[in-house]
Amino acid sequence: MKFQYSKIEVDYLSVVTLRIMLSLIFIVASTNHFFNTDKVIARIENANFGSIGYLLGSLQVSVILSGIIMLVAGLALLFGYKTRYSALALVAVLIPITLTIQVGQLATVGPLFKNIAIMGGLLFFSINDNFKKQKQ
């Protein structure tokens, strides 16, 4: 099977809608990291792979730093500013969160695949960052 690269036409409004809806989960999650830091830390400590949360030192530093990245990159994605870089930053934050909280826990299979789907949306914007509204 030979893969042939080709482009497809996509409605600009659908791309903007996807970008806005995708960004909102990170903006909302960032507020949870800021205002419910202790609850987020408790979730990490109780997770099977909670040790991943210590990669940056203390869990509080990891939670606050990830909240900052989610807020800044989420807002950038929301407004369509540097979409490739904001999407890649969000992927970089989402991977350790997914590995820490969802992987290895049967009760979180649904959220695991939700995060995988979100990563798919983010990869879409990291690959296709040049959407401009075309004149008709």
C-alpha cells in the first residue's frame, strides 16, 4: 500500500469550532490546578503511577506549573495564536497527566481514551497550523 500525500478542503468555521472547544478543557482544568491544588495532589498520590508526578520535584510545583502551561497554551489555542506551539505544549503536559492518573487504573479507562482523543485533536493543530479564512 502506497501512501499518497494530498490535501483536503475543510470549512474554516469547523476548524475554529474545534480549536475553541478543544482549548476549553485545558482552561477549565488549569483553574482546578490553581484552586484545588491539594485535591489534584491527592489524586496523583493515589494513582498507580503517581511517582511520575515527581519528575519536576515536589508535586505542588508540578501541579502549579502544569496549570500555568495549560492556561497559557489553552488561551493561545482558543485565540488561534501560535496554534502549532500551543498544541504541542498541551500534548507535552497531557502525556504525563495521562500516564500518571489514567494508565493502570481500570476505573479510568473512559478518561484514558478521552485524553487520547484530545491528543488527536491537539496533533491535528500541531500538524495543520496554517488555517486562514479564504476569500470567496
